[in-house]
Amino acid sequence: MAGEENVKEELRSQDASSNLSQHEAAGHPHSWSLEMLLHRLRTDHTKQDDKFANLLDAVGEFGTFQRRLVALTFIPSIMSAFFMFAGYFVFTAQKPYCNTSWILAVGPNLSEAEQLNLTIPRGPNGNFLMCLMYLPVPWNLDSIIHFGLNDTDKCQDGWIYPDAKKRSLINEFDLVCDAETKKDTAHIMFMAGILIGSLIFGLITDKMGRYPAILLSLLGLIIFGFGTAFVNSFHLYLLFRFGISQSVVGYSISSISLATEWLVGKHRAHAIILEHCFFAVGAMLLTGIAYSLPHWRLLFLVGGALAVPLISYIWILPESPRWLMMKGKVKEAKQMLCYAASVNKKTIPSNLLDEVQLPRKKVTQASVLDFCKNRQLCKVILVMSCVWFTVSYTYFTLSLRMRELGVSVHFRHVVPSMMEVSARLCCIFLLQQIGRKWSLAVTLLQTIIWCLLLLFLPEGLKSMTILVLTLGEFSLAATVTVFFLYTAELLPTVLRATGLGLVFLASATGAILSLTIINQTPSFLPIFLCCVLAIVAFSLSFLLPETRDQPLFDSLDHSPQMRNKVKDMTPEDTSSDDMSSDDMSEEAAKNVILNAQILRLFPYPVSKPA
């Protein structure tokens, strides 16, 4: 073999004794160099396992086409955050009083203060009661002033909002007194939409493709987002929020699937991190716009207008070639790859393009039931569902706790969003240095620490509590980013979106449970549950395999346990018998020979890489 002789000649030309003395002087004879070499060998081996990664390398690892694809995720991410959090800004706090305009019939010249003083009872603290009024009487104004009114009842003719500076859902649909709980109903309805949408869009994305699922979710954002500005009842508002939440979760699932399958290596992680950073930017943009607008309907009109350009994605968004290949659409997959290569000004070698063949087994029949049949996938879904439930429950609990402390809605979104951008950018370093598994563990450990601090902080330290709450949201933002990347890499192409949809179910459940518990239990219990859940999620995260520098697997018969065999490969595992295998490639043979030669040069025990 020509490659074999080249490797031998290159190794003979090296000064073995010089290398040996250098490593001995370092105190760790040649173990470091072998670890570096084995890392390269493992990386090369994974590329052999993932032939599609070789195709993407030939297309251009991160060329113009891939950069454009990543940029296309920015605007929808901004708009998703805009419509998702807009529901918090339409419930601006208002101080209502019963509408007692009946007294103006007998005293048309009464001032607003005099009207309230005559018709609204006061509480023990001397303030006017917001949900009670004096019943009207057929007296003249002098008699009312002289004798006063005594009989009270609930507000009969609606409410007035004398101190209102903005038009909100509260003063438009009178969501006060007995109807005040409808504000939480709106949040629960939004989470119910995420719950239903995760199932629907998970199935649509895997059955119909990433491209139509993204277009459908963007269309939903435009229709339901813009249409919310024209609702004429609170129940219709709930219906449109339900549609918006389905669109938001649908875009999240389909866009992450598309980015995961088009990008390789560190670029995949960077793309998802940037997408989440722009999600936080969308929350900050929303805060600025909501602060400046006087009417809640204008907020949705502006959002709908900003989302209209997303219609152009019909002509510029690509489909995933991995998904096309697994669905048997080989011709379309090749066309998509060739188009991407032409944009990157690359040429795909014909031998690589010929490797795009129909899958050995029919995978179009993959379904949710396969998660129960495959033990590894079942473990992934259960662990990630636990993690996502914990993250969602903890995030909403911390957010609601901050609201209880009287922090303004604008502060609750601007400051955490700014910190979330930095938290997600920190994930770039974490993911490169310690991988997906340990990054998830580190961010969960940070969450545990902040929750424990909250549990033992005295109630009087308001500023310190707000700081710890903000740091908790900082850690959770990093956890979410690592979680999405890690989950997408653990799932097969044929069920990637369905799996993401299943773990989103846990997210909606955690959010709904948080709203329920924090309103009906003592203040320490929700935070205590955050600590317990975070510890459980932290422990379970170690059950999952590492995916850094590992190939994506496309079908159910491509077992993820094969990754561990590559990961644990050492020089002792290589022998001359390996070279006799018929299916070994020339490059693999080179690696075996190289290991054997190094063992001859360095005849000392070799420590296994961590």
C-alpha cells in the first residue's frame, strides 16, 4: 500500500531519542502527544461514520450558503420572542373603581374626586375599595351629601380607570376584581398552545419536511400576530394567543432541525447559539416598543408589520438534504447539495455525490412509538423531558417571584435579556472545551446554586433577591441553548423534530405547574421544588452520551452506542488483525500503522485519554 510506505518513511526520518527525552523531561512521557493523536484519529473515524458530513465538507463547511441560512434564522427568532412575550405587556397594571356615573344625573358639576367620595366606600386603610360601590338611590344631591349612602354591592356598570396612562387589555375588557384571574388564564392558554403545537409541528416537520413546517409556522406568526390587534373580546384574544404559541414552538422545532442537518461541527453549535441570542434581542426590542406605544393593539400591529417580510422565505429557504435522503428523495437531495455548492463556489466530487443513495430500510414509517421500542431513544426522551420540565418550571417560578417583588415588567425583560445574550455567548467556550454533556451539567449546577441561595436568603433583602433571581435566569438561558443543541444531536433525522416536540410537552407542563403552585402554596415551596428538580435533572444528565465531534445518525438502525466504541479507542485496541478487515479504508489502515509505529518509538505504558 502506497500510503503505508509513506507513513513508515516519515516515521523513520524522525529522531525518536530526541522526542523521548523531551517527553520524559516534561514528566509525562509521550502520553500528551498520544492523546492529541488519538483525538485526531477519533475525529477522522467519526467522519468516516457520517458520510453526509463529508458531503457537507465538500459543499463548503461554512460558506456563503451556510452563512445565509444562519442569517435567515435571525428575523424569525426576533419575531418569535416579540409575540411570545407581548402577552406580558398588554396587562399593564391599572387601578380601577366602580363606574358610578349615575350620580352625575343629580350632580352634573361634581368633580371626579367628589364623585368617588360620595359613591365608593373606603377600606380600613382609608383607600377607596376597587370592587364595591354604594347602590344608587332616588334622592337629590343635597340629600345624598347630608345623609350619605350605606348599602354596598359589587360594581354594576363596569369600571373606570382615572389613573390609566395606556390602553391595555385590563381596562378594555375589565379584567379586574372577579375577572382578575383571567390574566393567568391567558398565560395558561399560551402554554396549552405550546403543548399542542409541539405535537403537531413535531409530526409535520418529520412527515412533510423542515421547509413547509417553517413556512407554516411563519404564516401563523403573521396571521395570528397581526390579527390579535383586531380582536373584539377577551375569548377571541385567547384564541389568537393559542395560535401564536403554536407558531412559535413550530418555528423553534423546525429551524433547529434544519440548522442541525445543514451544519457540521462547531458551526452547528454557533448557529443555534446565535439564533437564541437574537431571540433575546427580540425580547429587548419588544420592551422598547411596548414602552413607547400608548395602546396595546398598536403593539401587535407593529409586530405584524415587522413579520410580513417573512413571506419571502417561500423563495429563499432551503430544505434539509438529510431529510430528503431519508425520505427516499435522492434526486432532490443531490440537487439541493449541488445548489449549495454552487453558491459556495465549490464542486462536489462525483464519487461523494454517488454515495447519496436510498436508505437500506424504509424509514418513512417511523413514528412516536419507535421511542418506546428503542431503549436508547427512550432514555434520551425521558432524560431531556425531565431537564426541560425543570428548566421551564424554574424559569417561570423565578420570573413570577420577581413579579411578586414589585419589579416592573420592563425591567423583568430588559435586564435578563441582556444577560441571556452574554450567557449564550459563554456557551461557545463551554461547548468547545468540555462538550455538550458537561456543559449541560455545569449550567444545571449553577441553577442549583442560585436556587439554594434563594431558599436561604432572608425575605428583607429585596435587592439581593432580585440579583440572585437574575443570575438564575442567566444560568437557565445557557441551559436552554445547550439543551436544544444536545437534544437535536442525540436524535435521529427521521424522528428529530418529533423528539423535540415531545420534550416541549414537558416545557409546557412545567410552566403551567409553576403558575398553579406559586398561586396556591407558601412562598418557600416553589423555590424548594426548583432545587429538588434541578438536582434530579443534574444527576440524570450524566446518563446521556457525549455528542461533540460525533456523527449525526439518520435512521433508527444507526445505534448511538457505536459512538462510545470510537470514543474509547486506544492504541492497545489496534492490532495487525485489524488491517486484515476487507471493509477497512486506506485511511483507517494508515491510522493503525501510525499507532503501531508510535508504540515502537515510545515503549512505555500509555495513559488512556479521559
